[in-house]
Amino acid sequence: MTHIPPHTPVAAPAPHSAPADAPMLRRPAMPADPPRAVVRVTQPDLMRRAILDKTRGRLVIAAFGFATLFGAVALKLAMATVIHPAEPRRAVALSRPPAPPAEAPVARATVTDRNGEILAVSLPLTALYANPRQIENAPEAADRLRRVLPELDRERLIQRLSGERQFAYIARALTPRQVAQVNTLGIPGLYFEEAERRFFPQGRTAAHIIGGVDVDGNGIAGVERSFDQRLRAQPNERLRLSLDIRVQLALREAVQRAIDEFNGIGGAGVVMDVNTGEVLSMVSLPDYDANDVGAATNDQRFNRVTVGVYEPGSTFKLLTASMALENGLQPWQGYDASRPISVGRFTINDYRGKGRWLALPEILAYSSNLASAHMAAAVGVNRHRDFLQRMGMTARLRIEIPETALPLVPSQRTWRELNTMTIGFGHGISVTPLHVATAGATIANGGILRQPTILAVPPGTQREGTRVISERTSEIMRRMMRLVVTDGSGRGADVPGYFVGGKTGTAQKTGPRGGYLENKRIAAFIGAFPMYAPRYAVYVMVDEPKPNARSHGFATAGWVAAPAAGMVISRIAPILGMLPEPVTPEITRAITMPMNGRGIPGYNPPAAAPATRPAAPARPSGQPAAAAPQREASLVPR
Amino acid sequence: MAFSRADTSVLGRWWWTVDRWTLGALLILIGFGYVMMLAASPAVAERIGASSRHMFFIKQVAYLAMAALLMVSVSLLSVRGVRRLALLGFTAALVLTAATLVVGVEIKGARRWLPIPALSLQPSEFLKPFFAVVAAWLIAEGKAPGSKVWGATIALVLYLTIAAILKGQPDIGMLIVISAVFFAQFFVAGMNLFLVGAVGGIGVAGAVAAYFMFPHVQSRVQRFLDPSSGDSYQVSVALEAFANGGLLGRGPGEGRVKNVLPDAHADFVFAVAAEEYGMVLCLVIIALFAYVVVRGLMRLLGESDLFVMLAGTGLLTQFGLQAFVNMGSTLHLIPTKGMTLPFVSYGGSSVLAIAIGMGMLLALTRRRTGTRAGEDADPAAPAVPAGGLR
């Protein structure tokens, strides 16, 4: 379009023509209409030069233009990189993982004991994984990696680093130092992943309660399993358990000591708040490290407190006595224990029995099987079964861990009088130690059954419970429990100033075929303290204790479990804020009881007994009604 | 290279006549292309699930090697050889470009590629340099005193043909480059300023019309003016990459933007370079482009052949404009327009076409023995009547 017709006369050269073209400047100015002869030679040349001049001018402009454009780019580059850089949100998020904030955002909530001590916590960790498709030389990469992580198996590592997969975990938990070292190796195809791992800082101390998690952080046992949903759903809300780790430690140590001393194969212990049902401590030995559930044996994983069912033995006499009191028996009444009971091919006898009629306090203090059997039989099969049902002894406990067991109880059809008699002294029924502890707490707390709980009960809230025995029965029972410790088989459990009460229980273990095993026992103690206003129930059990010299050849609960319970109480009572109380007349009046059951302060004390008493509960088969008066007299001096 | 001054072999003559500084700058750019592919392409290859992480890289290394070879080979040509090559190449490229409308493969809604085994060819890339040379020849021919060829008119007809084809593909970006180059050539050829203004006005009017006619143009401009108004993801991420890079960069391989930007190896390779190597290296890249373009244009001042000047202008404008648009888009200096960064971005057709273009430039600007301003040793040069200066 700017085509210049060849014959157009050329005007004067552009005034701004490039100075570089020196020859042109030397030429004379062209006349506007030069003669043709001259023009024919010079005009094309001049035109060409004029065009070139113009072109040169334009080239300079273009060069300036481009210089400006690139200058602008350079300026913008400086702005974008150094002078006014953009907020590198995405780039930074991509370039490195955010530094863990103070409270690391983890996917699983922390579990603490009642005082906030951490029992289980998820910590952010770095996992190492590989993209095998990006690894050029798997054996070489494996060898280099093993320089930093020598615990990895070479063959397995090579296998994981090769193949067509795009993802393979190499290590699940690296320390920051290891991360830096792996990074320094500079092996392409290795990547880090932010992961988290569950830690149990208390190790084995409360392993059975906490349970554990699998490699992917799913709860597989204990609280971790039963609260799996809750721990995930509210990862920032700590789950506070009723457990007190200090009590747990003391209980575990005491039980362990008793096991060691008597060569037991295991043991169990429970400390429970009698008024709320909160489990402050629950020990099952042997135990395992919750951080390494995989390494635990079945025996270690077995929670003797909630899954182990054992014949409770004499500790069950507390239930029998409570039941009898509920059914009208008076504390000064009793039963004959002079002759063995024979039912069919079975014979019931006493262990080191007194061989005479015993008043109710004596029955417990001397732990008479015969009298207890009579007592239970006097109440009757149906009422006995109903009572045990009300006491929760026939059902699974509703504590919040998945590992619970159903007690072994005769069915309604097979439950005959003989069963009632043996169950009366704790045989022919198997319950968990937690059942026994719950029963002990119920009897001591005034008669209200509360299901044991592992969750902390907020202070000031009253947990729902069922009244199963009367306040009066509970009070008499407390006195008798105290009597067992002061004058009976539980003397080893006494701790001055804490007014411990309780009941021992030694039971023969049953073999796989159902028969009793000789010299395989369960030695247990269930107690509570302080008996004038019980706050805590304590249960200690040793599985298969062997006699030793210090116990003078005995391996019964009085020698094994009661001293262990005493040790527990002496250590945990101060932890729980209880000072030893001096013996005051008020306390003495509140918790003592004579062996003959007479003269309890506040109850009708038939000090000079009328002859009418013992008729009520006696069975036709027993003789106590006739024998009673003389026996009572003979008992008084004790 | 060591050639004696007395060496009269083809290579020897070439060595002493070629513009070695420009050649050096171009080879350095090719080297950067190699480095940037090493940085950016494995991440992209992995993201799109390519069979090998190094797919893009190996391909591009082959292309870059071919490009260097092609550039040097083309620069061996004489001016006449360049013109012949350009005519042949232009014809072939025009036919192939037209063919894309019929047999082209459709990628992302545009038919720009020809399905040739082992590489997908984008013929319009080759059209750019060849048309620049052909148009320069036509304009220069038309401007020659005494010429009866309506060169400019023919050039305009060719241009309109190309424009129609490119609009059909559609490839507006390519059309803009070709238009700008064509305009620059007329401008340098001495188009009168009134016409410059008029064409500029038409250009502005066209841009405004495009803004109102094409919704995607409108949205792109709006996103440029107000990044928060729409999805400006790529540019925001690119700017963060620049910020992340800072003065000296994160270090080789430490860039992250390449993992997220779909075009990290092509249109946004400049951002990858900035993140990994920082402002300093980016300034070097800018300086190299500016050096090649500005030095090339200034060197054209010494030429006396209008064809050489116009062809050089066209080739340099294309080269510089493409670099500017690419870097400007990435830096949010201008609205986003997908364009490759010469030699540095991924793309076989682009690299080879640019190599041919720069080869032709080097060939045209070689010092020709005995020529000075006002003279031309090329017997095929049409401008000067044989007896003119006798």
C-alpha cells in the first residue's frame, strides 16, 4: 500500500534522514523537476537511498521499542521477584509442609487420666515412602538408604523399591534427624509423608485399659477401641478417664510384689470410688507395653480384671451375708458349722473350722463355708438367684471397654439347692474380679449399685445407681468387714488410721475338665476404706500363689492378698488426699461390732438376749436354734 | 572453533562472516532451553501420566540438537539461498496449514496440528519465519525504483489468505504475531505515518471488537485487569513462583510450581526458571533476548539491501515479540496469551521454526565480501539496475 510509483518525482530527502549516510549529504539538492537525462541515472539510486534512510530511521524506532518492551519485562520481573513479591501462598504450601503448631493437629484425641496425665497421644511423624517407578537402581538405592536406616532388611527393601507400583511405604516413623539424613542421600523417587503415630507414654502401666491401636491408628483394644469413633470425631477434645495414674502405679507395684513373693502366675487389682463407680485403677498382670501390642503374648494381653472369670471364694460370703440380712437375719443370729454338709456325693467342709455354731460376724471373720452354705440355703434358691441378679453378678458389666466377660452362673434350670449352698461361700460360680470389686463397693457405699465406669465423672454429678441393699444392711456389713480386718482373716490388710475393712477369699481353681485343681488357688481380698465413711474399694488378687517360708507355708488370701491390699491402701490413701485419722470414740462406735453381733450402737442390742431370737432363719436341717444360747456365752470373751 | 582467515572453505568463510555474537547468544538460549526442560518437563510428564518421566525431556533434547544444527545449516545459505528456501518453505507451510483445517487433529478445541508419526507438526509455526522473508522480498521488490511488481499488494493478499486460515483453526495468537510482524515490516519499509496511525487504529478497533465479540477474550482481559474477578489460577501461581524464587532462586530442582501448572514446560517455563534460579538468571534471559533483537535491528542499519533489512526486521520482530508476550503474560504484564518462549519452551515445531528463522537471519546478516552500504554482491538482488552506478 505504500508502494511508490516509479515515476513519481522524489521530493527533497527526508529531513531526518540518517546521518550515517554521508555520501548523500554531500550530494547537491535535487531540483524539483530535473532533466530526464540526469534523472535516469540518479533517480533510482536516490530513491533507493531515500527509502533506506527512512528504513534506518524506522529500524532505530523499532529497536527502541523493543528495548522498552524488554525493559518493562525486566522491571516487572524485579517487581515480582524482589521488590514487591506476591504472597507465596500456594508455592509455599507446596514447597514445604507447615511447621507443626504448638498443639499439633492430629486426627485422634489425646486420652488422659483424671488429673490430665497423658495416657495416649498422637504425635505427628514423618513416614518415608517410595515411588518405585522413579527409582532407577533399586539395589543401589537400598544400600544407600540402609546407611541411614540400618534396621531395614536389604532384600525386602529392594523388593519394595522395585516394580511398577507407584507407592510403597519404606518406614513409618522417621525422626527429624533421619528425615534430614535421607534427604541428604538425594535418592530420587523417595518421598516423605506427614503421618501420625499413637504413643502411650505410660507404657505398660495402664495398658489393659488403654488397649492399643494398629499400624493405621485404629483402636483395637481397650478405651482406644471402645471410644474409637469419639477419639476421631473430636480430635481436639481430650478424653478424660477416671483412672489415676499414680494409684495405678502403686496398685501395679503392690500386685507385682505379691506375685513375685508367692510365685504367682498372675494377678489383678482394682481401686474403685465406691460412691461413683469410677475405676481409679485397674491392674492385670502380667501386662504388656501398649506401644508394642504386637509383641505381647496372649497371656499378657488377657485382662484378668474384666475378662478373667474366677470362682470368687470367700469374698462372696459378703454377698451371702448381705442377702441374709436383707431377708431378716439379725447380726447376732448364726448357723451351725460343726458338721460337714453332705449332699449327694459332695461334702462341704470348713477350712480350719471352729467346729461349732457361729454368729454372723464370726461366720465372716472365720470365713465359715458351712455356715455360709446354711445361710444361703435358708434364704432359698429363688431369692438367692434374684439377689445375685440384682447385684449384677450374673450379667456382663457395662464398663466402657470392649473386653468384658459373662460370668459363669448355673442356669435357672440347673440351679438347685446345692448350687445355692456352694455359691453361698463362693464356689460353683465364676465372676470377674471387677464383679467382686463392684459388689464390695456396693455393699460398702450404703447399698447402691453403680456400674463401674472408666470415664471421669465430673465433680458434683451424681451417677445413677440402683439400690440393692438397705442402708442398715450396708452399715452392719461395714462393721463386719472391719471386724474381718481387725480380728479375722484380713488382718494383713489393716493400715493404721485408714480403718480398712474387707474380706479375704481363697478359691480353688477349676481345671479344664471342671474338677478342682489341687494347690492351684486364687487368693483375693476385697476391701474398702475408711469404713466409717467408705470412699474407695480395693481389690487385690494373686493367681496361683505358692506358699513360702515367710507365710509359714500358707498361700491363702490372708497371707497373700490382704497384705498386698494393705500396702496398696497405705500408698494410695495419701495420694488421694486422705490423712490417717486417729482412733476416736465416734469412729470406733461407728465401725466396730462384737463377734457375737450384739450391742451395735444405734441398733436394738439385745444385750441380755431373750430366748426367742434365732428361730427365724434357721432351716429345719440345721440345729442353731437349740444350740445358740450356750455358744453365745462362750464367744463373748474373745 | 578455529578457522584461519585464509580458509576459504564454506565453513571457514561462514565463521568469519557470520555474526558470532548473535550466534553465541542464541546458542546460550538453546542451552537454557535444555536446562529448563530438565527442570520442568519430568514433573509435567509425571502429572499427565506419561510412560516415562523423561519423555518430554528426551524429545526436546533431540529437538534442541536439531534446532542448533538447523540454525547453523540455514545460516550457511546465501541471500539468494535464503530467499529460495523461504519461498519453498512458505509454499509448503501454507499448504500444510491449510491442510490442518481438513485433516488436522483437534487438541483443546483447535485444529493446529498435523498428525505425523512420532511428532505432531504445527505447520503454522513454520509459516511465521517463511512469510516474514517472503513478505520482505515482495515489499522490497515493490519498492525498488522502476519496479513494476505490485509487491506490497501481493504480500497483502498472502497475508489475508493466512489470516483466513489461522482464524479457521482458530489460532488467534499466531495471527496476532504474523500481523504484528507484517505491520512492523511495512513500518520499517517507510509506511507513511498517517497509514501507521490508521493501521494502529484498525488494530485497536479490532482489539476492542474482539473484546466485545469473543467472550473468552473479554474474560481474559477482565481477569488481567482484576485478577480476583475470575480464575486467574495459572498467573497467580506463576507470580507466587516469581516471589518464591526471589533474587537467587530456590535452587535447581527445588521449584514447586512445575508440579501444579499444566503448562509449566511450555507457556510458563519462565516462572519455573524464576523459582529455581531467581531474578538474576531471568534477567540474563531477558538480556539475551533483548541483545539479539536490539543488536540485530541496529546491525540492519548497516545493510543496504532493503530486502535484507525487511526480512531481518520481520524475523527479529517475530522472535522478540514472542519472547515479550511469553514473559509478559507470565509476569502479568499483559493479558495471558499462550505463546512459547523461543528455544526455552517445550515444543518441537516451535523450536525448529525459530531455529530456521534465526538461521535465515544469520545468513542474511553475514558480511558479504565486497559489499558495503549501497552495494550488493548478490546478482539476484533485484533492486539495482545493472548500470546504475557505473
